[in-house]
Amino acid sequence: MLDSEDELVIYIDGSAITNPGEMVGCAMLVVYPKFLNLPNREIKFPYSGGTSGAMELQALVNALKWINRNTKEISQLGITSITVLSDSRYVVDSANSSVYRWAKPFGKDKWKTRDGYDVKHQGLWKDYLREKKKIRFGFNLHWVEGKSTEETRIVDRSAKKAAKSVSKLVNFNLNPYKQGNFLLGRGSQFIPFTEVGQRHLIRIGSHAPLGKRRDSDYEVRFEVIKEKTIEGKYKAATSQEIGHGIIDRGNYYYVTFSDDTKPPRIIDAKKIEEPELSSVKALVSLIQKS
């Protein structure tokens, strides 16, 4: 994996003890080439809020910023190439491939996933692209299995210490996130909703903006309440108007979906109030007991 004995290696990791939440952070471990006989350097970054995915990506951005701030010193040490190692496949795969498709100026995928959703953490991804262009060394980013070596265990511990730190850095890329509980618990994965073009009774588990612009879509995570079953967990997109101004976690709604499946999209939402709300909750309770 390492190209030469002149290579600088940086291990990175992110941590979210509360996900999402305020106990988050990331860290990097700088390992100098052996011929320099220099001690490894741990650097911790405690943040005021975020998610596990954001912290893994923030760790990469911070590593690139550190490289660019120290370009002169690194060059003077005789280092010719740098490898960054992350245990996040999301970060490594996206940074090495997907981000260039998302950022393509005139491409149809401009900051959209293949499913049609707005790309998450756009601010951080744009930071990554800006910093990557400044790198003046041979550069590689590879995946490494977490806690598989002494170095990965050290950076994992550092990231957790950062997350637990009382002193916090402001996370300017943090989007407001409302996380609630789900009737079906945490075990199942979220999948795109396919019964589009229809009206459904749903319960909102969580919702969050996908970007920081005023017109950014929201991602909504929900369960569908039917006559005899609770189905889910699903995710769909919706507008800023609905995501911010109408829906909220833990509440029940009648929603209408557009005909488009990429992504499935909520185009109308009506909150269920009393006395109908009592009937809906009674139905849910009956389904859960059966």
C-alpha cells in the first residue's frame, strides 16, 4: 500500500458517541517515514455537533488542511508522497470517485446521488475538492480496516476522546437534524419508498436538510401505517417548505407522493390532529400487540 520509504502516512477517524448529537469529533495520526526518526503526532478535533458520516469526512478535510498548512516543512523533510488511510468506505469511495461526478459543472448528476437525492455534506465535499487541488505531493487515499493495527486503534481512541471533549470547535457545516424514535426500532435499514403517486398515512421518525441553501431539499425518514401492519423504514425527499414548516418527528401525517421514484418525493402533508389522532394511535397500539 505504501509507495516508498519517503512516504508520510496519515491515519484518520471520526466518532459520534451521540449520532447525531453534540458528542462528536475526529482525529488524525501522522506517521513520519522511519528514516526521519520522528515521533508520531496525534491531533484531535472535537466538534459542537454532527453525525458519524460527517465526522469521518471532516477528518479527511482536516488532514488535507494540515498537509497544505505544512507543505514547506514536509518538503524540507524530504517527503515526496503522502497516503491517507480511513476506515470509512463512504469517505474513501466517494472521495476517489463519486465526488467528481457530483461536482461536474454541467453534468446531470450535479450534486445529486444516483437515486436523485441531494448529496449529503456538500459543504465538506467542496472543502475536500478545494484542499485536494492545493496538494503538492504524490497523494493517495485508501481504505483500511478499523482497529486492525496499532495505528488504527490509536486514531480510533483519539477520535473518541475528541468526541467526549468539553471544549468544542464550532461545526459550520452542521445542518439542523431532528432525530426521533421509530415504532419498528433501530434494527432495520432505510430504503427508498416505491409506492409513489399515492396518499399514505405515515409517522415521521426523523428529518433533516440535505444542504445549507434556502431551497435545499429535506430527507424524511418514516414508517407507513396500514390497516394491519406498520411498514418501513423508508426515506423520501421533500421541499424546504414541508420539511421545515409542516412535518416534525413523532407526528402522524397523511402525505401524497409524486410519481417520481428518483427520489420518492412528498409533495403534500397534512398533520393528523384530535380526535382522529387518538384513533390512529389506538390502531398503532393494536398492531404492535398483535
